[in-house]
Amino acid sequence: MDTLILLWLNQHLASSQTYFYFSLVATDRMPWIIMSLVLCWLWFVGSPGLLPKRPGGILNLHARYMAIGAIMSMPVLFIGSQLMQRAIERPRPLHVEGLLTIPVPPQLWQEVMASFPPATAFPSDHAIVIGLLLSCVWRISRLMSMAVGSILFIPLVLRIALGFHWPSDVLAGLMIGGISGMMIALSMPYQLTTAQRINRWLQCHPDWMHVGLFLFLYDFSQKFSWLFSIGDQLLSWL
């Protein structure tokens, strides 16, 4: 079933060289930029204080707790996904010779293949982070979660069609991220006091807050390029 879905999506995408090129570009950084914007929304949405402005409204304290939980969990989950990929060593579809239809020059496709380690397919790190974010946003606004999910569903499907992941890689990633977001939501009633303290500290130090959030969101939009370059440097010293 994995292979059948992959080939069906790949054949439809490969029927147009223009769409194939566009998908290569759009699925690289665009999902991370969209998720960065959603995190900004999660940080600022809702009413201040302990009572919403209208019945059933969103409290900013709750939204920020989910945002803080997501921000703290994302690097951990992302590193965990990298470790799982190295441990399981499942080859990506694009490295399986003769499997995919590729309507681009061979030299360009060789460069694309070289940018991905051969055995790092399972699970999809994109899907893990998307699943986590959607699960956190669902706790605050189901409408927003469904809207963001509809948008981010497209790049996930395109990554399968391009051969970056098998369908089961994406499904497993969504499940891992979704369960992590549920755990953050379930722990919220027991951690609201801590969230209030963090929120007060951030309000008293807006300079540190904005600089820190900017650096995190920038690195997040670049798929944690700084984080992994620092990690690789530390590993080389060890």
C-alpha cells in the first residue's frame, strides 16, 4: 500500500515539469515559515488576564502555555526524529533506483538526492512538527487548527510525491507529534501556575522575550539550521 500510494502521487506530479519544480521549492522552507507564523498567532491570541472577554473565548495565558510547550518540545522532537532516522535506516524513495518518475534533468536530481542522507526516511520530521503544532493549536481553536492543517496537508502530500518520504513515514510523524501535543494539553491544568510565572517574567523583560522569540522563530523557519550546526560541532569535539 505504501508503494502504491507513493507511485500514484508521483505519477500525477511528474506529469508536469513545472509543478514538479514548484513542489521542490515550495516544500523546502515554506511549511516552516507557515508554522512560524502560526506560532506567532498562538503567542499573541486571546484575552489577557484570567477571564475571557466573551463567554467561551480564548485566554492568552492558555495560548501562551501551549506555545511555550510547543517551542520547548520542537527541538527535542526534531532531534529525536533524527536519532530515530539514523537508528531505523529506512531508505528514502528517491534513493530507490528506478522507482520514481523524475521530469527534471538528471544532474539537478542528483544534487537533490545528495542533499538527503540515503537512509533517513522514518519518521518524517516535517510531519512530527506539523502534528505537534496542530495538536497544540486544536486545544486553543479548532477552526484555526483545521485551517492550518488544510494548508500544511499539501506540502506533506507533495513531499511523498517527490519521493522524500513514504506515506507511512508521514503518518507516523503526525501521530508522534499529535500525541506529544496532547500530552502538553493534558498537563496544562497542573502547570498553569508555572505558565503564569513565565508569562509575568516575559512581560517584565520584553527585550529578552522578543529577541529570544525572534532567534527561535528564525532558526525554526530554517529547519533548525543553527541548532544542528551547533550539535554537529559539539559531536565533532566529542
